Amino acid sequence: MEARIDKWLWAARIYKTRTLATEACKMGRIAIGGAQAKPSRTVKAGDEVSVRKPPITYTFRVKQCIEKRVGARLIPDILENITPPEQYELLEMSRISGFVDRARGTGRPTKKERRSLDDFTENAELIDFNTLPDFDFDTSDDED
């Protein structure tokens, strides 16, 4: 028996929706036996499927081809996780390191950024703008 890879990834609970599984195939994140797979590619029992979910690549051996989603307790009958331990160490290192993929200035401020913002606003409150001298800004060009 064979099954489409996008349906199998969804049925085996590797992706939450079939659409996500199809998009992963189209983006080249799914490989069967080392070759990139299109969503319509079929898998059969014994195939090795590599799923790249940054920062790691999971590897599964297909035990059973299914196209209907099953309960989480039945997953050991569907696939065998043969992901190397080094990949899980890589995942743990990325968790420990913190904001790896976060671009500076996006998302919530870090503790350091928050303290800098607090210092800046406290210093702005100390300035009394009423006591600043008046400046005469001459906008005309006198250089003619």
C-alpha cells in the first residue's frame, strides 16, 4: 500500500494540517530517501522521510501507509523516529541560547532593552522644557 506524502505527514501528526504539509513539500523541507519530495509523491512502508523543521531535521521510517488521521496513541504503529541524537542536542542548544532568530527591534523588548527604555523615559521627565532659553530661528536667507 502507498500514500501521498502530504497526506501521510498530516495523518502521522507530523504537521497539524495537510496544507502545512503540502507547503513544506513545496518549500523543499521534505525528503524521501534523500531526494526532495513533491506533495503528490507516494511513500511506502520502509521509506525514510526527512522533515526539516528549523533548527533541526527529523528522520522517520514509515511503518504503515495511512491517509486518515489517527489518534496519538497509534503513532508508534505508523512511524519510527530515527532522528539522530545530535539533532536533539542542536534543538536543546538553540533553546538555551535564547532569541536566536529574533531580529533586533522586533517583538517584545528584552530585559536589557526594557531597562534602557525606562532609563530614557526617566531622564526625559527630569528636563523642564519651560526653563530652556528661547532660540531665534531665522528662516530667511541673509547670504544674498
